[in-house]
Amino acid sequence: MKKFILSASVVAAMLAGTNAKAQLLDEQNVTVTMDLQPILQLNMNGSQNVDFVFDQISEYVGGITQYGATNLQVSSTVSWDLYAAGFSSNASGGSLLWDNQVEYGASADPNAVTTLPLTLLELHQDKINSSVAGATGTYADYFQAFNSTAPLGSNAVYATSAPYTKPAATEKFIAGHNATSDFIAGGSYLILGGGFVGNGSNYSYTMDYRIIPGLPAVFPRATSGSGNNTTSAALNATTTTLYAQPGVYTMNVKYVLVEN
Amino acid sequence: MKIGAVGAEGQPVSIGVNAVTGSAACVISASTECDANPANSALVMNTTTNKEFIFDSFSKYNGGLTINGSTILKVKVADNPLSGGVCKWKLQMAVSNGTSPDDTEWETLFSYGSGSSGSKPTLDILQARIDNGCHTPQNAGVYISPFTTSLSPGNTVDIINTAFLTINPGAGAACSGGETNGVGTYLGLDYSEYSFVIDYRIVPGFDYLPGRYEISIKFCLTED
């Protein structure tokens, strides 16, 4: 009995002691996960087919210009670059030429050729590329005005057989450039930024197109190579006896928006 | 570090408090005026413990995402029957960013894309709005960025404490005032003073690296 009383006293003392030192502390935890998925959104307004029909002598000589045929609008959550790539089925095979769909006439003249370089197509963008510090080519963008005295290659489209490979520092970009330090920051044409919004911002570009066949049709504005140089294309550089075979030709321009 | 407390009925209460770099911990008061028995005093949360913000459209990046009422906390606090003092409690929140080497950024689980656009998101982009029926919390009903400073042990944000008491007896029968951080329970007549609804909002904008990020928020009920 004596032992029982002693044991009970010890237990009571322990309980009393722990109660005196007890501290209120309770907690609950919440885990917050944030998934920031990269979004690059390019809207293209305007017809997907831009037709140039040369059926007047004046059009051969003076060319045809399609003003504002394409409007590009960018919304991006990451820094981005935008470029145009002239492409065709021939280009995918390594020849930077238009695809000839139909030949008009007897096609008997050996000087009439269907090897039209992609670079005969010229582009003009409505506002200057604001981020080209790392560009090394003669022309960093397509902002040079369309006029009769524009230097050769100033507006020739960048032609390539690899349209999804970012162009080199020597080529033209519409916005941003090859260097990682040349980019447009994430944003949208829908949001006021730098005092501009909509078509006035760096997130919207209006593109003009021009083709000047010349007479004879040697396409004097075409350049050799990918487009950003001042050397004339083979059609009129090697001999003046070659000219374009009348017919239907097609190519396409890919506007590529990429993360910087 | 493990802190063990023993309740009045001898039930062990084991609370893990992470005191490593990148975590803020609950601050334990030396006072023992409140009953530590979890049957009598507790912080109850029956809502889900995972909140997921998925930004997969431009409008979500620009306008943000809000999760309303996703955390509901309920408090019950009793006097320590062995103490003659007055029990006062406080409710705090703290943040942890796991293994992040920077104590101002979210923990990166993985990154998307080239990883060259922008910086890692900072803790202050999380906004919280804490309120109850009696509007007793600090900044009640207003979105705030609670975690605006670097993490360090003990760097917590007070929701309820003695130094800041809002007594709003005119707000309804369940808001008699006086019990804002005193003894009481969400099961009693003044239930509004012991319940807290927390809304979360994130507006990331376009400055941050795409990726999956995580933080942990700790809500602490301690004596004041």
C-alpha cells in the first residue's frame, strides 16, 4: 500500500509539471504551386494569299506593291524575336528558288528560265526594329523605304532552306535579332507599353510586299544568297540574255516568332 | 528541430518546425496562460492543402488568377486551467521556399523553354486577402503581399495579435468584440471572430522565367 501511494504521487507531480509548462502552438500548412507556361502567340491579319498579277507593261517596269497586306500581332510571356523566312518546295531541296506551277506559251526559248530567286520578293515593315545591337549585316530589318533608289538587298526577303532555324546575325529580323541580348521583352499589342498600344507598339507590324520584274523580266532587285547582301542574283548577273519564263510561280513567307 | 509539448491530458503534441535556410518558423511564446491540449485549443483547416495556379493563356498572365475562399481557418482557444492569467492568442503566417538558394524567390521545381527570358518569381507576387465576418484581421478584406522581405527564421506576418485588435461589435450578433484574440471557439456564438477566410491571387506579368514553382505557407496559432 505504501508503494502504491508513492507511485501515484509521482504520476500526479509529472502531470502538474507538464501542464504548467505547456504552450499553445498549432499550425496548418498550405502548398502553393505556380505553373508559368511559356506562351508565344502570333496573329496574322490579312489574306494568306498575296497575288501579284503582271499583265501590264507598266507593272513589269514599275512593279507591284501591296501595301499593308499583312498585319502581325504578337503576345508573348517571354522575350522574343520575329523574322520572315522566304521558303518554297525548291528551297526545301536546297535551291532558293520560286516553285514554277505553270509555264505560259510554247516554252521554246532557251533564254527563258524558271529559276527565279526567292529574294526577288521585297518586304517593308512599318516600324524600325528597335533591338539590333548585335546585328552584323548591312541591313538589320525591312524598314528601308520602298523607292527607286533603295540599295540592292535593303528589302530582299531572307531566303532559307531551314525556316525554323534562327537567321544569322548578318540577316534581317522584323523584331529582335540573333544575339541573345537583342530581343523584345514579353508583352502584347493589347497592353499599353512605352506609351504605345495596338498597331503603334513594338508588338504589331504591318508588312508591305513588292515585286519588280523589270523589262525584260530579270528581276533587278533580286540578290544572290539569302537576301541580305548587295550582289545581284544569277538571273541577271551572269548574262543579260536570260529572262523569266512567263508562267505562274509560288513561294511562301513564313513569319516565325521564337523565344529569344 | 522538434518541439514537443504535452497537453493537460498527457497527449503528446509533436510539431515539426523547420529552421533551415529558406523557411520561416512559428514563433513560440513563453507564456502558458492558454490550454495547450489540442482537444481544447487548436487551429483547424478542413480545406485543401494544395493551391495550384496554372498560367496557360496570355489573359491569365496579364489579368492574374484568383482562388477565392480556398483556405478556411477555424480557431478554438481555452484557458489553461492551471494558470490564473488571461489567455491571449495570435495567428500568424510564414512562408517557406524549400531548397531555393535565394531567400526572396520561389523554389524552382523545373523550368520551361530556353530559360533565358526574365528572372525567377519573387515571394512578393503572391497576394493574400484575409477576412472574417467581423473583419478582425489586420488589413481585413484587402489584398496584400504578405511576404515582401527576405526569409529568415521568425519572419512571420501577423494576422491577429494583441498589439492590433479590431473590435467591431456593430458588425453583427456574432461580433461582440473583446474575443478577437481571447478565449473562445468557432463553435460558439462569436464564431465569426474565430473563423478566417483566405483568398489568394497572383498576377505574374511578363517578367518571370517560365517554369513550375512552389512555396509553402504555414499558419501558426500561438500564445501572444
